[in-house]
Amino acid sequence: MKQSYGSYAVQLQKAAGLADDGTEIVSVFQGQFLREPDRYRAVLITGSPTMVTDLVEWSERTAAWLRRAAEHKLPMFGVCYGHQLLSHAFGGKVGYNPAGRVAGTMTVKKHAVAVDEHLLHEMPESFAAHMLHSQVVLEPPPGATVLASSPMDPHHMLRLAPNIFSAQFHPEFTSDFVKAHLVYYTDVYSKCGIDTAAMCEQVSETPQSAALLRRFLHLHA
């Protein structure tokens, strides 16, 4: 999978339209350290196979860095694990989704409060997005605004500060990647009661969510 489509970070970089010479990928899970927040124009926080609730050292260290970055008013956008880690860092509650494991393409619906959010001005009221996750934000942090929900997650997209956002869905994933993932992990999903063949048939293109990262960087970085 990684050889064919690239790492989470590489997929995120491509979706955001960032060139190699304008991007620094920091693999915190491999022991790499972020520089001081003022050395960055913006930060994108990727997904991860690790669970936020595992409270592993590199994850907790990164959560502390995110709090410092927020104090510096650094623009940040978290995806999936990044979405959960931001909420965890700022005092929210993360855990396994009571609705179960989520996979495939689903509909995300904007909330009325999102009408004043510039990041979502070009998004329709409902849009398709790719999702692959087990944990979610159970309780958003104090002061966070819930911008959108999905059928299996009421806190699917958050605004945590004027220039800090997060989404449970994956704007960086392509339809081909999601289908390949579902096929590759068929046995795993079958144990969760998910019919990957049926899910693959429902996978669709997600142009609106795919454009979100570029719009975020245009507005805030």
C-alpha cells in the first residue's frame, strides 16, 4: 500500500498541493522532533494506525507541542488521528466510536454554524468524504465549534481556534486508495462486520473534501 500510494504524509502533501522544497515531513512516531512553532507557516497533522488513547510517548509529546503551537497562533489542520490528537491536546475526550468502526465513503453534513466559516464557504451543505477509523472525538474541547457531522459521528469536523481546524474524514485519500485499502484489509474488516465488497461499490469521488486542504492553506498560511 505504502509503496503504491505513499505514506499518510506524502498523500497529505500531494492533496495540499505542496512542493517538496516547501514541505517538512516530521515523523514523530519514528522519534523525530518538531522545531519551534515559529519556524513553520502552517502544520498539517496526519492520520496514524496508533490510537490516541494509547497515550504513547511520541503522541503525548506531540500533543504538548500542539498546545504550544496554538499559543503561537500557528495555523493547523488535523486529519483523522490528527483531528483526535488536537482535541485530546486541548482538553476534549477521544475514544472508540460507540457506532463502531467506519470505512468507505460517507456523507458529511455541515451545521448551521458553518455558514460563517470561510473555510467551508465553497462546500455544499452535504458532501462525500472518505473515512477509515475506529476512534472519534467523543467530546470536543472547551470552546471548540462543531462545523459538521456524519451518520456515525456527531463531531466530524471542528474549529478549535480561528485558524485551527480538524476533520475525522480523509481529504487526502483517493478513491483508488480507499478501495485498495478495503481489499487489502478484508479479513480485518470482516471481523468487524463490514462487507468490504459492498463498501467498495459505494466508494465515490470526493472533490469537495479533497479541495479542503488547499483552501485552508490559501486562507491561513
